Amino acid sequence: MSSPATLTASDAVARVTVLGSLNADLVYRLAELPRPGHTVLAQNVTHHWGGKGANQAVAAARFGACVSLVGALGTDDVGQRYLAHLQRENVAIGHILQAHRHPSGSAHVYVDARAENMIVVNPGANTAIDEESVRMILPSVLRTSDVLLLSLETPLPSVLAALRLAREFNVRTVLNASPVGAAFPWRDCRVDVLVINEHECTQLFQRSARALASMECGARGLFLAERNLGQIVVTRGADSTLSIAPEKCLSVPTRAVTPLDTVGAGDTFAGVLAAQLVPRAFDWRDVIWRANVAAALSTLKPGAQTAMPLRAEVLAAAEPRVPVETEVA
């Protein structure tokens, strides 16, 4: 795998700091997902490294970004093996806490024959990343970062503290607001790029992504400004991804594939998107198109991190470039 040191300046990858969770995943293959009160037999069970934070960090690193991960693991055997794995993936681990009072986080993932999934997470050591830890660790990392990428598998006070620190250090923020929980205090801190799927969009804003994209320009700008959002990027499975910004909206197609396993596709998208947000001009069509391609390729293999494509694979599959007829408003 290519490392950041082997990339040339023309590769234009960002320095990404990820604040997020690390989990050991047990993935159960099922003919169908269980309903309430329903027992099903697993066809097989496999172990994978996961957690939204670590997934996104690996996705960005495989795309060539220089990545630092801020999170927590237990001092158990799982935690030690996870650290070794992240080093092999070229993710800097110097800011990962060792939590003595908690086991490493874990998740049980259920995947059916149609590649749909259900996930149950035990946070474990991830709860050790509290507001105080963020304020202690993050400033030194942000001084050499272009992008801070976050999700909501870590405690909300930690996420809010990190967003405020990023603002102080003039670092672009990308928030993957998943899993959706309690109402997010949008006005309390700036989010430059909000990455969500279409279901999360409806949960958060009581409006579909298409409804937001169809708003008149002034109303859309006001909607974003009132929530301290710079831009919303909404993934919609096999349908086109919508980029909703004050000036214009884009509808960027996905790459057609027959998925085997959709676990980690959203994290792949977020990581590859963040990896491209260099501190100079870039084309959002190309950024989203490549992230779409990476997410699609990640569904062709089982597991989250193990299925994430390398940069060369993404760039090869992204040719020819995304059509230019993507502006919708």
C-alpha cells in the first residue's frame, strides 16, 4: 500500500485528524435480519476491525492522506492488536488513549443476503474520550492538520469541544452525524461540511435531501446559516449524492456495483472525502465522485476496513471523470 511519504505534491491529499471510535466487530452473515422476537441462525461469523473513527481513518489513509487518530482502546489484548493493525495501515496512533477501566469497544454486525445490515455497539473504552481529554490532546494535533473529521460514536460533549478547537485553529471540520441521537446543538459550533445519509437527513431536519436541494437559493442559504453549517453532503445509497451549499447544489452520480456487504461504505465515503479537502481550491464534483467510487468499491468485499480500496484503485475506477451536468440549483 502507498504511504503518504511516497505521494507527490500533485496527489493533493490532506492532513486529516480523526476523532472517533474504535471497535472490534463480529460480523454475522444471515439469510435474513431478525425481527423482534425472531431467532435466526448465522451462516458464518467473522472478526473485523471497526468503529466509525478508525474506519474513517483507515479509509483516508488508504487514499493517501496523512492521518492521525484520536480515540481510546482498552489495555486488553484486543486493544494491543488493534494498535498494531492501525500502524500497518499508516494511521498515526500516538494520540490514542489506553483506558484501564474499560474493555476495548465492540460491535455486533448482522448482514443479510441483500447486503442490508443492523449494528449493535458496546462503546467500552470509547467513553474515555471525554471533553477534558479532547482539550488536552487535540490542540497539538490540529496545529498540523488541514481537516478534522468526526462522527457521533464518541460522547457529544467531546465532539462539540473538538469542533470549537478546530475553529480556533482554522481547521476545516467534517462531521459525519451518525449515529443520529439527541438533538444536535447546531448553533453552538461551526460545521463546515456535514456528511449524512438520506435517512439521517430526514431525522435531523424533518426534510428530505431533495427538498433541501430544491429550496430557493436565499432560503437554502438562510437554512444553513441558522444551523451554522457551511454545506451538507447527503449520500443516498445507489442514487446520486447531493451536495447542498448556499450558492448551488450538486447531484453527483454513484458508481454502479452489485454490493456484497455495505458495512463501512458510509465511513469509506467520509474518509475519502476528507482526504481530498486540501487547503487550496478543489472541485466538489470530483471530490464527491471519488468518494462515491470508493464507497461503491468498499461494498464488493466483506467487512469494513478490509474492504476499503487503495487510492490507485479508486482513481482507476473513477475514470472517466464524473459528468459535468451535475448542478441542480
